[in-house]
Amino acid sequence: ILVIPTLDKEMRAYLDAELFKKFRDEVVIIDLPAYLDKNRKGNCGMYTAILATDKFVYVPVFGNDPGNWKQGHSTMMDKIIIHMIEVNTRKTVVPVNVPRTICERGISLRSLAWTLRGKVADHVIQVARGTPAKMFA
């Protein structure tokens, strides 16, 4: 699955052609509308700034913050975006509230997180839970 902001027809046709050359029908494209501020400050309204793991898709939502309401963001639009993603994946979709003070600085879910696997991930989980952990034994 590839989540993209809505593109003009010419750019979308080019993207479709390039993806088809490389992947044929293996890629599903989801066009998500981007509701960017008039002054284009930060990434408020950029729903494509998602973070995906093996089991979950974390999607930024903007409608729960009064600072974002003034820019036209709403919980209704958040619900529409969440539904558009849910119908195209088997993963659990998790909405993450992003306040205006964060998104106006251009900070997204991907820049606030990282993915770990294996022993390193197990160690971090043990430390977070406060359980004793051996250093990469």
C-alpha cells in the first residue's frame, strides 16, 4: 500500500506509469487529501505522514486540537481519512492526535519514532517495563 497526497492528473499519471513498470499490480495507491494551512507552515493536515509497523498503521489526526480547528481541521475529516486507510489494510489503524504546536514545526510521527527488532527491541521493552534486562546477552 502506498499512501500519497492527492496529485494533479499529469503527476498522478506519471506516478502510476512508473509504479506499474516496477511493481505491476502489487501496489495499491490510496489518495488522501492534504489539508495544508494557507501559509503552508509545518505539516498540519498532512495525513500521509504515517508510521507503519508489522501490525499497526499510526495515522496523524488533527481535529482534536482547538489550535487546528481555526485552520479548518475537524474530527469528521479525521474519521474519513481513518476509514479510507482501514478499508485498504488488514493492519490495525491507530489515530494519533497531533497538536498544532507539534505539526506547525514540521514534526511528524515518523520523526518522533523509530522501529527496532530482535534483541535490541526486547531490551528496550524490558527497560520500559522496569524489568531487569541483560545487556544483549
